[in-house]
Amino acid sequence: MLIFNCTEAASKFFSRIHKGKKITPLDNKPPSSVIEDDELAGSDEQWLVHAITVQRKHVLIAIHVKTRYCMIFADAKKADAEGFVARFVERWASGLLMHALKHDLQQWLDPDLILARMTQTCEQQTFYRRSHRSAQKHIDEIAWIFQSKAAQIGCLPPDEDTARVFDEQMNDTPRNSKGVKTYYFPDEEMTLHWLRHYCFLDDVQLHAAKARRKQIILENAAIKREAWLEEYERQHSNT
């Protein structure tokens, strides 16, 4: 089940008044005031959702409480929880799959198993009004960067592919949180979380997948560095 913990701003975004009656997907009361205290089933996923306004349009920011993996949904439709969930599921699934393929993790992927497991997780959703101080700090930082980029470019991301690029940049940003001694990268943490819970990899397989991912990152960095050196030498050889 997808559990969307909504800030006050997100709670207002998902709610509307119809004929004097408040219509909202938010359940009355969460099981606990502290997200980490919930007793979760194996397929439950906790997210914090926040709403902001950028260039007079609604923008939703969702961040995974455990891994701090985030996604940004620009030009969201007010009070359309169903539409948000559809965009969320598509972006999350496609983003993870593209990341896995980009980092040569195909040998550990079982498409049928992944689809069945993610369908099981995403077919039910619940919305609570509940905050998370640490995750909110990361959302505030992401929101500030997003607003700055939108102001610089002059518009919001025009499509999902462009929005996914911003997601990738934010998820490749090192973060820290309470109880974690070192900095970590949300994209790596979510990839490992995904491989463990949706591909059922054991610790040995996870270690191998993590090593392969790191190897690909180093190889790509070396290629970029070599290309930069070649361009640098070319420019200076002409001066």
C-alpha cells in the first residue's frame, strides 16, 4: 500500500468544498503521530507529500521517508488525488527501471515479478495529514532549488521526461538524516530498496548489484573526464 503523509499545504491541495461539504481523500486519523511508529505490512511504502505554488501553478513534491528519494510533479490539478496517484506510480516505476538499465542491472531484473509486486503495492493508497520534520527539511531544500531553476528557465518542466531529469539531479544529491552516520545518495538507497523488496534479491545479490552500479558510474565518469581533456587540449592547441 502507498501511504501518502500530507503536510498541511498538501492536505489543503487534495481537498475541496462541494455544496458546502468538504471532499477529501485524507483519512481522519493516522495510526500514529510518528511515521516510523506505524506497523507496516511488507509492501507498505511511506511518502511525505508537500504542495507549493510556482509561477501560479500547483507543484507537488513527494519524498520517500526511508530513502529520501524524491519526485516533483509540476502543474498538478487541484483536488485530483486520483490523477496524482496515476502520475506518481508511472514516474516511480519508469524512473527506477530506467535507472536500473542505465547502470547495467538487467541481470537482476525479473519484469513479471516486478510488475506483480509493484501492482500489489500501488493498487491501494491511503492519505493522512501527518508531518515529518527531517524529511520536510529536504523537501524545503528541493523546493527552493526547483523554484530557482524555474525562475532561471522561465517555465515549469513541460513534460514528464523533463521533470524526471530534475528528479535525477535531486536524487543524486548527498543527504543525511537522523540515525545515519554518513551521507548517502537517495538514488542508490532507493535502487537497493527496490531490488530488495520488488526483485527479492538477497544480501549477496544486492552487494553484487551495488558493485556493478558503482563500476558503471566510475566508467561513465572516466569517459566524461577523457572527453573533457580532449576538448581542453583541442582548444589550447589552437591558441
